[in-house]
Amino acid sequence: MAETPSEIANSLVPLARQPAMVLLESGYLWLDMGHFDKAKEVFVGAAALMPKSEVPQIGLGAVEFAQGKHDKALAAYRVAQRLAPLSALPRAHAGEALLFMGKVPEALKELKAAMDLEPESDGAKLAQALIQAKEAGALPPPKK
């Protein structure tokens, strides 16, 4: 029984769900190990294979964010938002980057939009956790 192309993949070449997931997971494994160049390579390749999917762009943003390059992370998350305007996860990540850039009002707008878009999603849960962390003083204060 052959696998059907993945909705996640939305790829240029036929790419089944399982290989797409393995490819993306490998990027996150490299990221978790601190091998940012290798993680970025994987996500750039995944973005080329899956140009209509927001998932590789979120991965690219995560690589930049992990290195403290919040402006570059935000740029990747904005691409993800354009690819999936009704998805909460890119908005939540954009809000996170904005928080770390000290742009609190803009960040809160993104985080609240994430919760409104998909209230029960992982993106909404991330947004809620970020708002709670900010309110508790656990996140960096706004830059002056």
C-alpha cells in the first residue's frame, strides 16, 4: 500500500507524510544538539521541497531564535504566517520573538491572535504560556 502525499509536505516532488516528518524531525534534532548550521541546512532543504508549507519556516525561525537572532527568527515566522494565515503556531512564535525583541504591545497582539485563531491548538497553548510567563516576570523586560 503506497502512502499518499502529505498535506504537511505540499511538496514540489511527491513526498509522503512519514519521510516529510523524518526530515523535519532531523532538523529539530540537530537544533536540540546545538548544531545550528546543520539544522538550518535541513530546514532550508525542507522549505525548498515543501514551499507551500509553513512547517520548515517555523523550523528556520527556531534555529535563528535559539541563536538569539530574534529579528531573523521573526522574519521566518512571518513567512510561515503568510503560508498559513489561519494557523496559530506561526503567530505564537512571532509573538515570542517580538517579546524577546522588547516589542511587548505588538507581541501581545500576535499572541492573542494565536489564541483566537485556534483556541485549543498547540499554538494557542504556547501563546497562553508566553503571556503567563511575561506577566510573571519570567521573560526579559522590554528593551529601552
